[in-house]
Amino acid sequence: MHAWHVPRNGEPGEVMRLEEVETPVPGDGQVLIRVRAANVNFPDALLCRGQYQITPPLPFTPGVEVCGETADGRRVIANPVLPYGGFAEYAVADAAALLPAPDALDDAEAAALHIGYQTGWFGLHRRARLQAGETLLVHAAAGGVGSAAVQLGKAAGARVIGVVGGAEKAAVARELGCDAVVDRRADDVVAAVKDATGGRGADVVYDPVGGAAYTQSAKCVAFEGRLLVVGFASGTIPAPALNHALVKNYSIVGLHWGLYATKDPRAVLDCHEQLTALAATGAVKPLVSERVPLAGAAAAVQRVADGATTGRVVVLPGLGDGAAA
């Protein structure tokens, strides 16, 4: 089979190599999956760089989220078990962790439903306790993780303000349903959020970016608001000023979605059922901006790493010519 290998750490576009390799053999409790679509996630880039919390042995195949088919014909969503990731014709996954792919979504959309949407659901509902009528501020609102949070916030009855970088991404955020959009390249983010909320600020801030975005968030979070720390796509991990949280009465709430798989696996299944129901009604639908053949995976991961994409980029079977489909 064909699979992308990472023999050394570095930038995805430099270290990923498409090779012909043996089909992996699943271990105890694992299954072999024929990959129908593999979603590109920012952690794929971090894995290539050797900067993720998981460090698989070299060489490995990245691709942490797929829609695939089992030997008995089931269409499933899975997080492949590294080193046999999803940017390949076949991947390996834990049998107990397989989820049924929603009928309402095609393969590319289903591949993009899992990590970003589960992160959004647990973050907004379980950690931040978002309520209908509250204001939700989403950083990187046109990206894969941010677009999921926008849709989930709207489905929960919140007023959503999206922060993006550039006019093209602002248009995407509006199409997603943001009630207000702030272009961080052209606008004063803090002033714009306060203006949009009558000076009150956002009740919940969804921040997968870190760095300057976190600093802005702390300045425009509302009294008794919740600042949700989801990730650090900017590459800079902020150091919160706890005295500021004290005098302003807001909460700093962390979210590591991966922990739920071991701490509360039933909650992951319950979340998937709710996401499937939302997909069936059209309330959520992953924004798939690019569908690329397997040959284009390395370039796609690099574009995601560079912040040059909107929505989700999904790798489909077939070598193609490496160009966007």
C-alpha cells in the first residue's frame, strides 16, 4: 500500500515521504481500516515537528482522524493508532473506540466531525457551560477548530463573534453564521468586541490560538466570563496574570479533549450521538474547503501548519497529481 512516512522531525513539507510499504497488521483489540477520507489537523504538523505531546517512533504515518471502512463493511470514524496514521491507504485503530459515521455526512465531512467538534462540544458545554443568549467569542473562527465552535455555539443559542485574519476568512466566518466578525489584521480586537457587546464583553471565549489572542481575550471577557484555553496554534503559550482574573472575576478553563477517552469514555460516545443528531438536522456540517488526493497530503499538512487554510482540508484515496480536488 501507499503511505506517507515521517523518517525525521521537521516541517511537514520537508520531511513527509510517500512510500510503498506493507499493509499494517493490527494488534490485539485493534482493527484494520481502509481509509475513505483523512482529515488534516494541526497536531499532524506538530507530530512531524516532534512537538506534540505524543511522540511516535520514527518513521511513522501522520493522520489522526479518518473516516474509513472495516473488513465487515462498517463505515466508521476513528483516531488511528500511531505509527499507522490515516495518510495512507490503510490505518489501524482500536476496535473499542470506533464510532459510526453519520449518514448525513459524506466521507470527507465525517472525517472532519470527530476531534474538532468533540473538542468544541466538551469545551463549550461541559467546561464553559455556555448558555443560550450568552455571547461566545471564537478565535480563528474560519479555521477547522474555530468553525466547529461557531456552529456549535449557534446551535446552542449563543450570539457568536468570530475573530479572523483577513477579508477572505471574514467572509467565511459570516457564511458560517457569526453574528459579528472582527478582522484582527484591520481591527482593534478588544475595542471591536466591547463595541459589539455594549461594553460588557464576551461570556465565553474559545481560544485555540494562544499568544496575542489570549491577551486580547483577557481584556474583553465579561464579568464572570469563562476563558476557554483550547490550544496554542500561534506557537506561543501565554502566562496568565492571575491577579487580573481575580480582580475581573473571570475563570480560566482548560480543555484537553483526549483525556476523556480514558477518564470518561461514555461521555465521548454520548457526545458523538449528539453531534450525529445535530448533523442530521443540518445544525452542524464540517466546512471542507479542500479535498486533495493522497499525493497532496504533505503539501496540505504544511498549508494547515502555516495557517493558510480555511475550514478543513481532507485527504481522499487515490494518488492523483497532488493538486487540490
